[in-house]
Amino acid sequence: MEKTYKVEGMTCGGCAQSVEKAIKGIAPAATVKVDLENKQVTVTGVEDDTLVAQAVEGAGFDYEGLVSP
């Protein structure tokens, strides 16, 4: 299932890589797409939003929650 999350604090490609690496650390098979312009991360393959939040915050960014479809 694909979910999109709001993540504040990402400003560059290095930030995007850090978030992607953190999420893949909890789910290596996950697909992660970072949209810096809209400050969003789309994840496929992780069902637990809490794990995504912990990964994002562990990487030093602010998890703002699930984006409404």
C-alpha cells in the first residue's frame, strides 16, 4: 500500500537521501519517493505509520503525519 507523509526540514538532495536511507533501514524492500518541493515522502511497503515516523525523526527531520488522499 502506498502512503504519503508530510516531512518538514528537508531542503536538499542530501536530506532526501537521509530520509530514504532511514526508511529503508526499517523496511529494506520499501519503495521511497521524496518530493522536496512539497515536503512529502511517498512510501510503498511499510504499513506501520509509527515506524515511518520514528525513522524520519531518527534521521533528524520533523514527521508531520499522513497526507490526506
